[in-house]
Amino acid sequence: MDTLPGRDGHDAVLIVNLGTPSAPTAAAVKRYLAEFLHDHRVVQLTRWIWCPILHFLILPLRSPKVAHKYAEVWMDGGSPLLVHTRNLAAAMDARTGGVPVSFAMRYGTPPMKGALQALHDAGARRVLVLPLYPQYSTTTTASVADVAHREDTPARMRVIEDYAVDAGWVDAIVQSIRAHWALHGRGELLLFSYHGIPQRLADGGDPYEQRCRASTAAVVTSLGLDTHEWTLSFQSRFGREPWLKPATDDTLKLLAEGRKRHVDVICPGFAVDCLETLEEISMENAGIFREAAEHQARSQGIVDPAPARLAYIPCLNDAPAHADALAALALRELAAWADESPEA
């Protein structure tokens, strides 16, 4: 029997994103956050301390606020993260030469467990899991691997842990930046904003910060930028403990104080647009930058200054270059896997 990848359902690719509530309502957000924030990988606190805080303080207070934020960016087909992830899976599926590509969420729906079971029922012999986190972290990629490796099924599984400096992915990011500049003009500075993690995790050996810096260096080198033309920051702080610095909101305030009026921002840690990019960056942080820039102009006595602008460069989503890069990555991994022993 021919056992080449993609033939007779032997191999399959499952792309996995973080997750999303099923609706922009407090109840749906509460269910989603409860699952997300119960993960030991996400919140590494003793359960008897954390669970009362989560259920009696955080969920009742945050769910309505987060639901309102989701409502501001919700799309006809669901949350942006769901819509774009679904479209990316379809775009990759059209490029893998018969190897089926499906998608799932680590939290919420469609769940990983159900997606893996469906692939097994369809006869998949091997399943390649691709978490849509370019930069490895114990809080994200490792949590996807936890689910993949604890499933008791006949199919073998492999998880791609990182593609932070993959040449195809880097080129897709570079193309998106250049296309944005060609269409909208170039800002005075390019800000790379990544989702943050607690500093103690980085201190404990999580390589996420180094992987973010590696991605940035690869993109900056390809663009030919000088050191004064870009900077890096971390967004989405949660809780009171120290997180990776510099923080995106603080960085934007400092840039405004330095009389920057037009800053471009890109979020290469997110494969597709979601709440953290569309609401937090292009709405909330854009407002923070404008307000800080206007305050700076007033303090300097500048009358009628040029409007301050934080220009958000969208995620790659289902752009052809993105689908090409991830499909090629998956096919290379499957080919390497085929060359190994059957037990690998």
C-alpha cells in the first residue's frame, strides 16, 4: 500500500489557536475564561488559592468588560480569531497536495480533543499539530502539546514547537510590512508588540522572550532597518506581578513624549487578528498614543499639531504568503517524519 503523506488519509495537519468565546456575551466569555484560566500552564498558582480568586472575583468582574470588547470587533462568522483561523486552515488545505488541514482551539470551540478524534475516525495514521504561536512558550505551545500527547488514540502525533525564524514566515511578515508602507506611507518608527508573559516564567527558563527577539531580529535584518527605526515591547499584562518589559502602552507614551507623531505597529506573535490586536492595539493603544502625543504638543505650546497616528499593520491571517509558508513548513515536517523510523 502506498503510504506517502496525504494518501488514503494517512497523514493530517491540525492547526491550533488559543481560543475564543462562542458569542460576545458575558456568559459565553465567562465559560471561555474559566477554561482558559484554569490551565496550569497559563496560571501557575496553587489551585486552592487560585480557584476562589478566579470564580468569585475575576470571572464576575472581567467577563462583562471583556464581552463588551469582543462586541466591538465581532464578525458575521464569529470572533475574528475564529473566522481568520478557519480561513487560514482552508487556505493551507488548498496548498498541501492532498494532506487534509483542519483547525481547533486549545480553549473553547472547536475543541482540540474533538478535532483529533475526528481525524482519527477518518483514518489518520499520523497527525501533525501546528500551534499558531510562532514563538515557543510554556504558556501556549506546551499547553497544546499537553493535549496532543495525552490523547489515547492509534494515530501518532507530532507537535511543531516553534517557527520564530522560519524563512517563509519571516518573508511573509516582511511582505506585509512593505505592502502596508506602500499603501499607507511609512511611520517614523516600527514597533513590534508581542503578547507578554510573567517575568518569573522567563526567569525560570521559558525561552519566549528570546524567541520574540529572534523573530524581530530576522524581520529587521530583512527590512534593512537601523536600530533607531524600530523597537520592541510586550502587551496584554494581566494581574499585579511583573511581566516582560517594556510594556507596549508605556512604550507608546515614551514615544509620544519623544515627539513621535506617526508610529507603525505590528504584532508578529499573533498568527491571525484577534481581540488583542484589533481592540487592544488598534483601538485602546492607538487612543493612548494619540492622547499622549496631544498632551506633549500642548506642553510644548504647539498649536494645531499634525494628528498623531498609531498605524496598525494587520496580522497575516489567510494571506497567500502566510498560507504558503505554513503549508510548506507542515510538508517539510511530514517529509522529515516519513524519513524516520516507524516508531518515531
